[in-house]
Amino acid sequence: MPFDFRRFDIYRKVPKDLTQPTYTGAIISICCCLFILFLFLSELTGFITTEVVNELYVDDPDKDSGGKIDVSLNISLPHLHCELVGLDIQDEMGRHEVGHIDNSMKIPLNNGAGCRFEGQFSINKVPGNFHVSTHSATAQPQNPDMTHVIHKLSFGDTLQVQNIHGAFNALGGADRLTSNPLASHDYILKIVPTVYEDKSGKQRYSYQYTVANKEYVAYSHTGRIIPAIWFRYDLSPITVKYTERRQPLYRFITTDLALLFRP
Ligand SMILES: *[C@@H]1O[C@H](CO)[C@@H](O)[C@H](O)[C@H]1NC(C)=O
């Protein structure tokens, strides 16, 4: 008897006249097709949308900036006259600037009773602080009132991206209007360098930060209370990097082939 090679066939054919459609079979087939369609559509949306992956590393990403970080501050003090409001900047590199005025604006509020300070300045990449106070005023007020609302405090470029929920303006909206008017406020910030790389490989540099805050009444050596709003910052050595990525085409094709061409 000759050896029949066809014995190796594991997908044996049933003759057409022996098959028979059933209602159960039809229902199962329709369900299968709908399920395949669903899987295909979810694969397709996964392929079209870009995912953002993040990684951490120890480095200073923005070395070309000359070791400086741009700061943007917008704060309202509804009960302190603009003449009294000033911004001072100090850091561990020996900087001590009192009454910083470049690129800043003081806008009177409440018919001059209050003040909004909007300023842009840069800080060195070393621990330091900047504070809003009456220190630079020619005469100290009898009853300073440091209640305030912070509209914005951000560092570096603004990232216009929706798909990451970072802490780029963590203090935005901080409302201390009901605090003790004589209290000083300390905001202790840890600034985290953040890099965003879009699909074209273009990188943008920004910073996120975390905040811890406290409130206290401080007396100066003359026994007077001269409150201030302190922002004490320090930089994290860890950089967060977000990278936009699209699923590779071959992965989309292989998963779809696996879906559509079942044995
Ligand atoms: C500062 O905040 C106030 C209140 O939200 C807003 O009206 C103003 O436009 C802001 N200024 C800047 C420069 O963004």
C-alpha cells in the first residue's frame, strides 16, 4: 500500500454536503463577528491616539539656560497698598535683590486698598527664596495685612499639553484670604525639572513643583511684626521626561491579522 502524505493533514475537510447551518451556529457566528469588530476598533483607536510615556533620570536637562529658571508670579493682596508691596530675591549664590521691579507690574485693587503683583524674573539653579513683603517700602505700615490669593506661580516654559496632569502651577488658586492678616506664610517648594518631547522629537523644558506650607507670626528684633510671603525653593536632582509615542505600525498590523485571519 503506498504511503499517503495526506495523513499529516490536521485540518481535515468535511465535504460540503455533510455540513448544515444551525440557528445556534448563526448566533455564535454573528456574536464572533461583532466581537472581532469591537476588538478591531479598539486596536485602531489605540493606534491612532498617541501615548505618553514617562521616565525619570538624574541630570540637568536644560544646561543651555545658563543655570537660570524663569519664574512667573501673579499674586493679589487685597488689603495691602501697592506702594508697600515689593519682591525680594535671595539665594545661596549670594544674590540679594530687594524691591525687584524689572518685568513686573503692580496693579491697584479695591480702589487702591489692595494690590496685584504680576512679575517675571529668573532665579539661579541653587536653593534660595523670593518673598513678597513690605521690606522694600520706605516706611513700614502700622498694620500690614498679608492675606493673599496666588493666581499663578510657574517655572520655565508653559507646556500646552492636555494629556499630562502635572503640577506645573501647583499653587495656582491658593487662597489665604481668611488667614490672620499679621501672619507670615512660608511655601516650601521642591522644583522638579520636566522635559516634554513631542512626536517630532522637539523638546520643551519646564518645571513642576510640590508645596508644603506653614503660617506663623514672626516678630522682628525690634519687636514689630513684619510679615512676608516666602517662597523657599530647592531643586530636585531627578528630571521627569515625558515622551509622546505612537504605537508602531507593525504591531497594529500583526494584532489585526491575528484577529481577522483566524484558522
Ligand atoms: C493675574 O491673575 C488675574 C486674576 O486671575 C488675571 O486677571 C490676570 O490677567 C493675571 N495676569 C497675568 C499676567 O496673567
